[in-house]
Amino acid sequence: MRTGRSGIPAGLGDWVIAAGVAAALLVTGLSGQSSATSLDLLGYALLAGGGLVLAARRRAPVAVLAVTGLFAVGYQAAGFDVPAVAYLFAVYAAVRAGHRAVTVAASVIMLALLPLAALASGLHDTGEAFAQARGALELAWLIAAGAAGEALRQAERRAEEAERTREETARRRADEERLHIARELHDSLTHQISIIKVQAEVAVHVARKRGEQPPEALLAIREAGREAARELRATLEALREDDPAPPRGLDHVAELVERARSGGLDATLTIEGQRHDVPAEVDRTAYRIVQESLTNVARHAAAVTASVRIDYRPDALVIRVDDDGKATPDTEPVPGVGLLGMRERVTALGGRLRAAPRGEGGFTVQAELPVSRTP
């Protein structure tokens, strides 16, 4: 059961208001009548009915509007000079429910019928000026009731919109945090684990090639690296990535290349063009593309050499990473989490990404990121 702001059930509150309006109408009608004719009894019934029907104003506001209007015209025609209070409540309820056009049309009809009903019953024979003043007062009350209903309707709509916005904001922040965690895991932790795993694999391979038994600790490191890489990939599948990265950019690319060299890869860095400032998003994305590319070379390519080329152009920054690994032109690249992440980053900035085997063997990743320079 729905409850109002005071904790009273909505249905009970509606009946209390309806009974109160009906009682007020009856008291007003009784105070002005001294006879008890059949017409008077009909008027009392219309007064009471006009109030009690308000109990259904939430469920059927348009029907209640029509019924209260007809009852008001009816008891005016029966000679009861009682304001159409129930109709004002119905106007408020109908406008609050969003039925503005119907309410306006019904109110225009009411303003035309009420004076005719009063004249037919002999009420308000005091002159045209009095009739005009009464009509203006009735119009003012109708406008006030409609304005109150519209004001509350707008307030409720704003409250609902604010609640929906809060929920959407909370959900978006949760998604952003989830994506941020996934991105950081992939961009930072995956790179480090891959280096550890590759170096352990190389050490085990060299030891066996020399005919030596690899130390147990080295074998444990290798297995731990493999397991960590599998667990991290599974985590990244559950947590999809894309959120602002930490503040590392083009100034730190040399560190990535040096780290790759320390892992046994003959990596080089070439910078071309006139270096200039680029947007922060482009700066971070360029770093992540180089990081991801070198990580993929170490993990998958079985390459000996890799070259990183950064070309500063007037309207774009071009990053290219080539390796001489095992990929061939006939190799179909499998888009993993890292490659998908690079493509999403580049696309989000309005750039282009090409990741494919090279004709002479190996693999190339080339990203073109647009930049807008302020003159």
C-alpha cells in the first residue's frame, strides 16, 4: 500500500479529504436552505456526491473532473449557491496527473454553464456587475488550482529526474572505477609480469641449452609468472578497460625501450619531426601504445629486434612499432585484450590504428593520433 509523506496510506488520505469536502459542501448548502423539497434533497445528494467522488481522483482524475463539474452545475441549477470547491480539487488532481488540455477544455465549459445554471434557478439576480465579479472570482480560483497542480507535477518530475540522475551517476562512477582498475592492471601489471615471465623462460632455456639443471627457484618463478599471466588475463576479461590512465607519457617512452633491451630485445627508439606539446590524452595514449606493443613483442613475437618510431607532424602524432618476429603476411592476427584496448583508445581520440603482419616478416603497429596545436 502506498503511503503519503505523513505516513498515512494514500487511499485513506483520499477518503479523508473527500469526506471533509463533502461535509463542507453540505454544511454550506444547509446554511442557505430552509425548505426540504424534493429538489433540495437532490441538491444535497449532489453536494455530498461531488465531495465523495474525490476519493477516486488519483485513479481516474479525468472522470472525477467530469463528475464534479456536472454535480456542481446540478446543485447550482437546484438553487444551491455553493462554490464548486470539489471541482477545484478535481482540477488540481487532473493537472497534477498531466491532463492539462482536458482540464482547460472542461473548465471553459464549466465557466459557461455555472452562470446559466445559477440564472435558471433564480440565483444572482442582483445584476450584471455582480455576475461579472463572481465569474472573475471563479476564474481566479480555477487558475490557482491548476497552477498548484502544475507546480506540484513539475516538482515531482524534477525529483524523479534527480533520483534517476543520482542512480545513473552512481552507476557510471562504478563503471568508470571498474574500467579504471582493469586498465591499470592491463597497462602496468601485465607489462611487469610479462617481463618477469619472459626473463625466467630465457634463463631456463639458456640453462638447459648449456646442459645445466635450472634451479628450482627459477622454475618456480617461471611457473608463477605463467599462472599470474593467466589469472590476470581472466580478470581483464571480466573487467573491460577504458578510463584515464596515470600521468605517464611520451617522456617515459625511453624507459620502456630501455626495459625491453634489458629483457634481451634489441630495441631502438627514433624520434622524427619538430617536437611540440600534444594534448594530455594523446600523450598518455602514445605511451600506452608503445608499452602494449613492446609487451606483445616480448610475449608473442619471438622477435630479436624491435624499433619504436615517433613522428611529430604538424597535425598528428604517429607512433610505429615494428618487430622481426614470427608473424608472416599469411598470419591472421588474433585481437587480444591489449590490441582491443589500443584500438579503443585511438578511436576515442579520432585517430587510426593499423596492426598487421609486415610483408618482410614480423609485426607492425602504427597509430596516427590527431593533435590540435594553438598558434
